[in-house]
Amino acid sequence: MTNTRTCLLMLFGCVLTVSQAAELEPELQVKQLMNGIITPATNTIWGAYQLETDAQWQEVENAAYAVIGAANLLAIGGSAEGEADAAATEQWQEFNAQMLAASRQVLAAVAVRDEEALSDAGNNALYPPCEGCHQQYQNQ
């Protein structure tokens, strides 16, 4: 199990640089990534409290993995007009990096089954970049 978790972290744990991302072609719009991956995953993280079973903790862990994977996709933007240009901005990349770092904090909290740390990671580390990015880019 630990080896699998380590491999998943290695697979999803790095954000692409802008130059690496330039080689990839986005196939989904940002809205599709948000609705299909990020929103359900972050809702799981933000709604996690009174976790009693391994399955509940695993669900939160999987949600954090989903956000990490989606962060890699968001690094290149989406397929809709202007989304790749927006993703190339420093501010977009900073929001994305903050979301990634917060997701790693979620994984750390899950690893030690610490609900207080999980709540802190979700509310104080994950929520601010999500809200900031939405305020900046949602209606563009």
C-alpha cells in the first residue's frame, strides 16, 4: 500500500512548468475540469468531519489525489478560447501551486488521521486559492 501511495504521489505530485505545459494540448475546458473533477473532490475534502472508518479517510485521500491530478491539467489551461493564455499568467500558476500545496497538506493530515489538520488544510490552505482564482477568472 505504501509503495502504491508513493507511486501515486510521484505521478501526480508535480506541477508542470509553463514550458513543459506548452507541449501539451488541452482537451477539456476549465469549466469541465472544475465540474467533473475539482468541485466534487474539494466538496469531499471540505465536507470531511467525524471520520470514523478507513473507507471515509480513503475517500478524502482519493479526493486530494484528484485535486493534485487536476492541478497538473490546469497548469496548461483549458481548450476554450483564452484559457491557455490565462493559464500562462503568473497569477494563475500561483493559484494552481497553492491548490497543489493545500492538497498535499490534506494528504499529510489523512496519513496521520488528524481531523484538525485536515480541517485547517481544507479551510485555510485550499479554500483561499480556490476563491481567489474564481474571483479573478470565473467570468472571463
